[in-house]
Amino acid sequence: MGQAKQRSLKKTEIIQNAERCVYCDDPNPTTIEHMPPRGLFRNKDRPSGWEFACCSSCNQETRGSDAVAQLVAFVDPIDVIEPEKSWKLNAMVKVTGAVDAHAPGVLKELFNQQSWSNSLVRRRGLIHRVHASQASGIQTKFHLDRFSAKFGMASFRHFTGRELGMNGLIFTQWYLNAGLSQETFAAHLSILPGRHELAQGTKTSGEQFSVWFNTDKKNITAVLGTFHSNLFIQCICTDGEEFIDPLREALGPMVSAKFPTTNLVSASAPWASVSQRVRTALPNGGAGGLHEMRR
């Protein structure tokens, strides 16, 4: 189910229409948050939409998490086979500087060759050889958990028209490019009937960014976002009193070593992250990309 194209709003309109920062209780946001970031799009050519009022602190302090999300979203093992044709590979190389500066430790975790092992993965009907890697993943998880919480809160703002209350609950789970099976993806879509993408005139975000969603348009949203088909983020956000305790009871047990990419946090402390070891994998040949957990 698509949505109508929206006109591009000016910065002043976005800030004036907001009650507060999209991520915290600061009542005087002064910057604009783009979710997803412009850097996640080819040549930064991003359609309008999903632009939110944000305080300078939240905007600046989460730059590292945005960079990590861009890095993993650009990792496409299929493109790496022919690197000279891969714009994603070039973009991935460019963003490593931002990752190193604002998310120290992540590159070392993701590209630790000592833990590589050979593996096979099916992609687009073909079998490809990759290097499976057991990364320690503490910093990687922290930043992808944080980016996922940002995506969840931005999704709530978009689909309900208001910021998530500070009493709210945020459940997130992220998958990298081999971590979400077709069966699990289909199961998610069966309860997420709506589909949305950025659109500006004839330009759309297409496979670079799309969202499947379900919402009562009041106080609960469930979404699955895809970023270049290499990063997938599932979020459930609510501040409805009738939902908070049941969801905490149902989803809390999932935040464990068995499901290391899950997180459950309060909207008043959305950057909290439970550190767990994350299984990743890299394309055959080295530092071209990574694959996420085997289930």
C-alpha cells in the first residue's frame, strides 16, 4: 500500500510543527534529522520526506551510529564480486572515515580476519561463497541498536503525527544482509500490510529505503525498514498504557544471547544497548562486506 507523495517542507515549518525533539524531551529543537541519512543514498540524492525536528545534541551525538548503519547497508557481497562496477563499495570505503572517527572500534570488530571461516549463502537464487566471521560486536551492536531506536522513534512520529512519549517503549531487532530468511521476511510482511517509501516527484527511494508498517495511528506502530536490502530493522514503538506492560512481558525475554540483535528500551533512555556477541560474515576475498547472524 503506497502513500501519496508529500511536498518538501522547509526547515522552519518542520521545527514549528514539532512539539519537541523527535528523540528526547528538548522542547526547542533547532536542527533537522533526516531518517534515513542523506549519506545512505546513492550520490546523496535523497527524495524529500522523513525529516524531523531534532535537538543539536541528539543530531550530533548519533553521527557514529548513522555512519555504521550506512556502512553495513552498503555491504553487498554480490557487487563485491565485480568491485569496479560497485558504487556501494565506493560509498562503503568513503564512510569508513566517519565510522572510525565517530564510532571507534567498529571497523576492528567487523573486519577481524582472525575469526573468519568459509561459508556459503544464497542470494537472488544463486549460491555465493563468503567468509563467516564471529565478531565480538560490542560497539557494532551499540551503534546499530541506537540507529534502530532512532528509526523506530522517527517511524512513530511519521505514522502517528506526534513524538513518542517519554513513557514509551521501543523494541528493535536488526538483521544484516544474510540474517533475514525469506520465511522470516514473509512472516513479518503478513502482519505489516502497509508499504511506504520516500517520494519526490518521479523520484522514489525504491530499494534504497522502504518501510512495511502497521499502526493504529494513535499510540502504537510496528515497522520493518529495509535499507539497500542489506540492513533490515524491525521496530515496535508504543506509549499507550494498555500496550506497554504486555509488550514488555512478551518481548523482554527476546533480549538475550539467543537473539543478540534485539533491544528493548524506554523512550526516556533510547540509546541503552545490551552488549552481546554478534555473528557476521564477509564476502569471499576479504574486506568487502559482511553477513549477519545465522539462525
